[in-house]
Amino acid sequence: MIAILIKALMSLGTRLLVSLASEQLIEWAFFKICDSVVKSTKTPHDDEWFLKIKETYEASKVSEDKK
């Protein structure tokens, strides 16, 4: 009986996690973490690198929306 309850809870937890891990959440988390790492360093090179990646990603996202 307990094993069945645990399996049901695991299944529900997995479904909940998958629904929360949408593309938008992953995108937000990725850029938030990268932004924090870039701000914590003193070199300007990683700032430029991060900005270029973000611009490229946003441009590709806009071009996908137009399709």
C-alpha cells in the first residue's frame, strides 16, 4: 500500500516538475545565472561575451516568431 502511494506521489512530482520546467523558465534561469556570474567578475570581456550571446539569442527568438 505504501509503495503504491509513493509511486503515485513520485509520478505527480515528476509531472509537476516537467510542467514547471518550461522553456521560458529555463531561459530565465540560464540568463539570470549567467548575469550573476558576469557581474561578479571584474573583467569587461565576459560582459561583452554575455551581451553578445543574449543579443544573438533574442534575435533568433524574434526570427522564429516571424515564421
